[in-house]
Amino acid sequence: MGKVVLHIHKAKGNDAGTSKHIEREVHPHNADPTRTYLNRELIEFPEGVKGRTQAIQHRIENAGIKRKISHNQIRVIQVNLSGSHEEMLRIQKEGKLDEWCKDSLEWLQDTFGKENIVSAVLHLDEKTPHIHAALVPIVKGERRKAKAEENNGKKKYRKSKNAVRLCADDIMARKKLESYQDTYAEKMQKYGLERGVRGSEAHHITTQQFYNELYQKNSNLEKNIQSLQQTEQEVKKNSHK
């Protein structure tokens, strides 16, 4: 069996840079532009909303949040869903990719709330089929630290347990992250995909990490070429002495 690939990480600001990558306003080096037309958005945007970045802001503005949002709060969480390369190609070849997308989207919406998943784009122009989903971390209830603050005498009043908040930390709690891996793997069993080894350091790299690693590899290659050229010149000089 192949392995499930599920990577979740916080994004900075409105994540407009990632939107440009996902919507192919900027083409990454690892994507085939002749296949970009195969990519598709799996979620219909609200009326008047155009694109992923606007969809993120629209959700925040219409969630009923009373508290002012600070400039450094996490507004969106990136969720990447896929599987082992060979298995994803098999799923695609067997004509099950649409069903895989449907089940992946269903898991996202059941796990994080339908309204919080504001975009989910299937990419077929890269090596392995995968989905980029945008999760706006809207939660309800008191902060996890509220009880501790109350016990320490720091809290002066109790907010409604149904208060709507923007809080990535609630969604990114360690135990919840482990649970996501478990439940998504259960959903993917029908496709021959299983959970990776617990505690494994293997992960799906982010777009920025990809470019950083690519740059580093190219820089190392250039240094190696320069070193070989220098060595070759020295050998030629010595041979003529």
C-alpha cells in the first residue's frame, strides 16, 4: 500500500503569494505549463468573490467575529493532500481521481467545518496529483487558556462559550494534528493508501521550501562546476611544464 500525504501549516498574512502559485499566476519550475488547463477549483466561491485570497477575507468578514483581529493573527492554514506518487498515478489511471477528490473534500469539510474550507484546488500539472486547500481557522468557544487564566486570577469576566474566534492554535494543537492524520488515513483506505509511520519526519514540502531547496541544489551544482573547471585548468598547466 502507498502512504497518505497530509501536510498542514500556518500561513502568513492573507497568503496572497501562495494564491498566485496555486492559481498559476506564477508558474513554478516543477509544473508543466502545457498541463495547467487540467487544474481545477473544487469549491464554488461566494457571489462576487474572485479567487482564493478574496475567499479567505470574505470568510473572516462574514463569520461573526466580534473581537478585533490583530495584524499578526493567522488568517489561513494551508492543507496539502495527496498520496505516494505511484499510488496517485494508479488512482488517476483507474479513473478514481474524481472520487478521491470528493472524499478528500468531504473529509476537510467534516473535520474543519464546510464554511472554513474556502478553496481547494486540484493540481494535475505537477509530478503527483494533489490538492491545495485553504482553511480559515474560525472556531467557537473560549480560548484554551481561559480556564487557567481564571484559576490564576487573571480573568475578570467569562466570555460566551459560543463566541466566534479566529484561532489557528486551536486547530493546530498537537493531539488534533495526530488525529487528522488518523482520520484522513481511514478515509483513504479504500484507495490503497495508509497512514505513515507515527513520528516520521517525512513531510510534504511547502512551495517556498521547494524553491529554497532547488536554489541550494543549483548553487551547489554551480560551485562543483567551478571547482572542476579550476581543477582542469591546473591539470593542463602542470601537463605543459
